[in-house]
Amino acid sequence: MDRRKFLSLASLAGLAVASTDAFGRPGTPNTLGKNPTPLYEAYKGPLYIMVNAGGGWDPTSLCDPKGSASAEDPDAMNRSYRTSDIGVTPSGIRYAPLGTMDNPNYFRDFFEKHDKELLVINGVDMATNGHETGQVHTWSGRLASGYPSFAALAAAVYGRDLPMSYLSFGGYDDTQGQVARTRSGNTQALARIAYPDRIDPNNEESLFHSPAASKAILDAQLARKDRLLAHEQLPRVQRAIGMMYASRTGSNELKRLQQFLPEMLDNSGNGLLRQIQVAMAAYKAGITVAVNLDIGGFDTHGNHDQNQIPQLQKVIEGLDFITKEAERQGVAGNYVVMAGSDFGRTPGYNDTNGKDHWAISSVIAMGKGIRGGRVIGETTERHDLKSIDPKTLKVSESGIHIEPKHIHMNLRRLAGIEADELMNFYPLSVTAEEEMNLFS
């Protein structure tokens, strides 16, 4: 597929939005520079990272552990470990004592390493066991469709004009038109799009034309764009001209992204790690506010233990890698992370050793402004809901259930967008009596 066709199709999917001067203003072309400068104010606030475990994860195999009494226990919540082996961090976070063949203590190592950072919210009432509605509920705070994801709202408030303000690798990423969404697929293709004048996009000396010839071509393209714009008044046509110019000259923003990407993207088989590398590079470049990370494989109706546990391991590997990559990029601690899923899995196993849909889930959060080393909410030994007092956050028979709307109210407050006028269009039905202070 040639470059112009690719960007044309990508624009329809929200991959790029170009204005008439998005890729250079008259008289200031910047497509040959080794260190391209942005035409916007770089974003320096926290990066909002939403980690979607698609398909319905099993909190009882992760952060709300329920084991089995014995190998013959007919009511075993989990056959992969005993109740007596459940781990507890120094801060009191309980976790499933699971691991990999290479490291049988993988879960323990993660929870103890990040003990002081992690906030676990158990007993979240999803009010559905449907995949689509569950994802909408988890990431927008509303059971019915029609609301943007939280990441989209944050991106709209803090980076509406940034070129890749909202970066999504999957999951619920509806924007309701409030911000452009960039869906990232083949990360290797970014280099060719950013450097169309290179034979080898990774070699700045590998050029199709000499520097003098390239400059002459660029000057001619810029002059033609200016002539076209001088005779067009319709915004739609102006935007099309801008896209044509962008497709021929390359993007300063993508070049900046290339500067911060590691020389080799991860090839370990855990797709989250590669997504994190791209997201952190885009954030470091100042062009991204919020990102959806996405990993599937959690709809384990059959062979639950064999299929679910490796995917959970990938999630916590991803959470750990966020901290490492942020450190590498020099932005340690300047992020907010929330990991969640469509819903949970049933307390027991079905006839195919799988677990089915269960409308009770958990959320894991960490990052800037989130007080870690805590667990909020509880479930019964059979993974049923318990109510909590919204003020004390302690279990109370006269309390209420934790719902995604309560979590999203706290996310908006943490991000400083709670009072933004945009939220008036997407109110959360949380009364004053129901408000919870979950993060601090």
C-alpha cells in the first residue's frame, strides 16, 4: 500500500488528523532536520494508562484470591493453589500464590516488589456479564453506551490539539468525537511513514535524493500547497490539502516519536510490552496524554487454569514493565495506571474445567496521586459482593456496592478534570452520600 493511500485510510480510522499547517507553516519547512521541533506545546502532565484485560479476568486467581481446601475439594474456587498458601504482602495485599515454570514465585515477586505502590479494589459490581457492556462500564463509568472512555476525556481536556493525544491498542476507546483517536497497529510501519525520503527508514544517510534535490522537492510541494489554500475556503477541502501535504512530506511528530523508541521493540511474545514502549515514547515526545493498552485471552470457558493464569502473568509483567520503561525514559512516577476487565469469572469450574462469566470484578491501580499499599472492598469466600461504607471504606451491611462510576469519579478528580465543562455532558450518577475517596 502506498503512503498516500495508507494515510487516507488511517485518517478514516482516526490514525491521523492534519490541519493546513499541521506539518509545517509557510516558510518554515522542517522535514529534513535530524531533531525536528514540534508545532505544539509538548504535554508534560501525567500519562494516563488504561490496561484492558479483554474477555473477563479472574480476580480470584490474582488479587482477590480464593483457593481450595484440598486436592479433592469439590467446591474448589481455584484448583491451582490451596487456600492455606495465599500470599500476603507487608501492607496486607492478598494475592494468588502462582507463577511460571521459570519462576514459581512470579506473582509473589510482583506484589511484594510493588507493595507500596499498588491499590487493589475488590468487589466491584459490574452489573453485567456481557462482554461489550462490561468493557463500556469498566472504562467509561457508565453501563450504557454513549460516554467516552476516561482516557478519551483526559486526552480531550489536556491535549485536544496534540497529534497523538489518545493512543489506543484496543479495548473500549470511544471518544464521542471529543478528541482524535490514534489506533496503533504495526509499530514498525511508523518509521517508514515518518521518513518517506529514506530508502532505509532507520538509516538517516540512506536517501532517495541528495539533500539539495530533497529541499527543492519540498519547496515545490510547500509552494503548491500554499497556492491551493489561497483559492480554497471550505474547511473540508483545506483539511484534504493538509492531508495530501502530510502524506508527501512526513510528520515531525512521528519523527520525534522515532527518537524516543528503543532501537529494538520487545519480541518476547507479551504484546503489552511493545505497546508500553510505543506509548512511553509518544509520551516522552510530548504528543500523548492517555493510552489504552490491550491484551486478550481471558474468556476461559474451558481449561481455565491453563489459559487464564499465563495471561494474568502477562498483565502483571506489563504493570512491572511500565515502571521500568518509565525509569528508562526519565519519567518515573509521572503516570497513572488502572488495570481492569469486562467482569470476573464464576466461583467454580464448569464441565470443561473452565469458568464462566461472573459480574463481580477487581481493579488494580497505581501511580501519581494514588496511595498504594491498600486493599479496598471485599468479597465472600464464594466471591459474592460485600457492601462498604462510602466514607470509611469498611465493610458495612448498611453500605453500598463499589461500582465503576465511583472509580471514574475518583479518576476524574485525580486527573483534575472533574470540574471541566466537558464533564457536564457526561455526568456520573454519584450522589454526595455515595462519594468515595478511593485514591488518597
